Amino acid sequence: MLEVRQRTAPLWNRQCIVCHDAATMNASLKPADLTRAAGLAHLARALPRLGQEYATRGHHAPDPGTPPTTGLLSPWLRLRLLTEQEVISAATAAQGAGAEKFIHAVFWRTYFKGHLEQHPELWHEYRVGLSDAQERLGGNRGLARLYGQAIGGTTGLDCLDAWSDELVRTGWLHHHVRMWFASIWIFSLGLPWQLGADFFAQHLLDHDPACNTLSWRWVAGLHTRGKPYIARAENIQRYTNGRFNPAHMLDEAPTTLAEPDPMPACPLPPPDGWPATATALLLHEDDLAPESLVPDYVRIVRIGVLASQSEASSLVRASRAVALADASARAEAAFGVTATLLADVAAVEAWSEGAPIATPYAPVGPVADALADALAGLDLHRIQRPWDQHHWPHCARGFFQLRAKVA
Ligand SMILES: Cc1cc2nc3c(=O)[nH]c(=O)nc-3n(C[C@H](O)[C@H](O)[C@H](O)COP(=O)(O)OP(=O)(O)OC[C@H]3O[C@@H](n4cnc5c(N)ncnc54)[C@H](O)[C@@H]3O)c2cc1C
């Protein structure tokens, strides 16, 4: 009975709703917060601000220690400790039509994931571009010094230095700050965008291959071609409430970047079905809500949890370890089977003992790369969520193609 309840009850409203003092909500996230229970409690606390307040104040980057202006839900959404669907349902239930702007924001995540899935070459080009840029650091002392100053928070540009420090210390930056940061990195400092995307990848608690890579490309004017995002001192002053004013310190009319035309979109893979026999369930950091993925009729006989594939800061690695342990405990409770932590993909074949393996579909990124290398030849079922199956086909081109479908 317990198992059935856990697998079918609406997931977001089963937790008690704890009211916290608004001032505490902006405190830095701790690795221990990266559990589903903490995410649900956090969602409950965020709901009151996801309507009008989000629409009017969401662009303001709050001063450290002041209440947040956005949902601060991406660390849980990124790992699918919370799903897009349940967050949107909760926001709609709480705010009705007032949640439109917030919902629109959540769809950017779906969009970027669906887009990268159909343009996987962008991920591989980013990885190659990053290696090239890292190599250039070795042979160019000026570039290496500037890069060191940018990531060390010692450029002398007080906003960028403060944001570098905030990112490294807390694993977090507000969306508008990420836009300014990336724009200043690319256009005012003239650093390769791939090095900036990698700096974010090392430190963001919500680092996501699609959202990060494509957002950096978007700022650079490579996603929406020829339309870079230019950080302006006046805009920074306004939306940081006067905390920073880099007047005359930014290049506000830069030479834009260019690259060859993109390749045509790849077809999305057809969805795999669940195995008909006793199944080995392989969980990984791209989807940690097995209770809402596995249908009641599937018989899970083994659970494996793949260790994080992220090569990131100790803060990120600690938070991923907490999230994986939490998913492991929830899966054990839901399916009545002991979970095994798998240090890497090389351990998967022996762990499965020949049973068909079902795993949440890993979108383009490190987990998918690792699984593709190691699991070729195994009976592997990559299970897509209906949410992705439904929305990704509308993400091959620009965001507004998807938006028109969900409006
Ligand atoms: C250069 C750059 C790099 C980024 N890197 C990442 C990343 O690695 N991981 C990541 O999750 N987001 C990334 N973003 C997107 C966005 O900044 C964060 O999702 C957002 O700041 C999370 O804060 P929030 O939860 O308070 O967002 P809210 O404003 O409350 O939005 C709700 C949810 O919508 C989604 N969302 C909102 N805006 C975006 C967006 N532009 N793109 C994708 N999803 C969005 C997030 O899941 C977010 O939790 C990046 C943006 C930029 C400009």
C-alpha cells in the first residue's frame, strides 16, 4: 500500500508547508538542502512571490542578505528533484493567471534542453572550443592573467569581482547577474565565452549543460544570431538598486561574434518502452524523481545510482552527493529494493547482472556521454518523461515556437 501511495499521489502537495521569515529565504543554499523534501518546502515558501511580485521585481538582483525576487528553484529543477510540471502546477494553483511570467521562465529550461537535444553538435563544439581556449591560456600570458583575474575577482571592475566572489562562495547568481556577467566577460574583457561557461559549470549549484551552454551562446549573439546581449552600466545600476555603477567601464558597442550557420536539427530519438520483465533501475543526476517516472506495473528488482559525472567545485559535488543519496533512499522506499551506488559507468554492466536496464533519459551532456560510451550493447531502455516528449519537438528553432504551443 505504501508503495502505491508514494508512486501515485500528487507529489508537490504532500509536504507540510512551513512559513519562514522572508529574510532567511535568501540565505545561501547548503548542500544538505538538495533533497526533494527540502525542495518541496522551498517551493511552498516561494509560491507567494511567484505572481505579481515575480512579474514586477524578478529582474531586480537583490542585495546580499535581502529577500529573493525569483523562485530560487533551479537547483532542484536541474536535478529533477522537482519537475517542471509540478512546479508549474503549484504556481498555477497558488497564483492563477498571475503566474504567467514565472511559468514562461520555467519553459526556458524545457526549451534549452529540447533545443540542445536537436542540436547536439553545439555541446560537442563547446567542449572542443573549451579545450582550445584552455590550451591558448598556456601560450598567452596576457590572456591567462586576465582570465585569472576574472575568476579570482581581481579585475578591478567591482561588479564583476563581487559576482565572481559570490559565485564561488555560494554557487549561485541571479539570472540578470548571469546575463551581465557573461556579457562583460565576452565583450568588455574579450575572454572566450567557453571559459566563462566552464567557470559557471564549475560553481553553479544548478549547473545544467543545456541551460548554461545555450545561455552563454545566447548572450554572445550566437543563439539568436547577431543579437548579443550587451550589459549596460545604467541597467546594472538600476537593477542592482545602485549597488554597482560601472559607468564608462564597459564596452557597450562591441564587435559581435560570428560562426558558421548551424546544422539542421537532428530528429529526436523515438521513446523507449519499459522492459516487460524484472528491471534494473539506473538513476543518475539528470532525473532524481523516480517515484513519478516508474509506472506501477514495472517490477524493479535492482536499483543503481550512478555517482555524479560533474567535475565541479567541492560545493557542487557535495550537493550532488546529497541529491543522489536522497533519490537512492526514496527509490528504496518506493520499490522495496536496496540501492547500490555505482562509482562510474564501468560498474553498470556487472551491477545489472543481465537484467534489462531502465534509466531516465539523459539529455545531451556528461551523463549521456558517459552512458553512450559504456552501455552500448546492453539492453538499455532510456525512458523519456511525457513532458519532454510533448514539448521537445517544438524546441528545434527559437523559444517563441515553443511559447506559441504552450501559451
Ligand atoms: C549565462 C547564463 C548561464 C546560465 N546557466 C544556467 C545553468 O547552468 N542552469 C540553470 O538552471 N539555469 C541557468 N541559467 C538560467 C537562469 O539564470 C537560471 O535558471 C535562474 O537564474 C534560476 O533562478 P531561479 O530559480 O530563481 O529562477 P526563476 O526566475 O524563479 O525561474 C523559474 C525557473 O525557470 C527556469 N529558468 C528561468 N530562466 C531561465 C533561463 N533563462 N534559462 C533556462 N531556465 C530558466 C529555471 O529552472 C528557474 O528555476 C543561465 C542563465 C545565463 C544568462
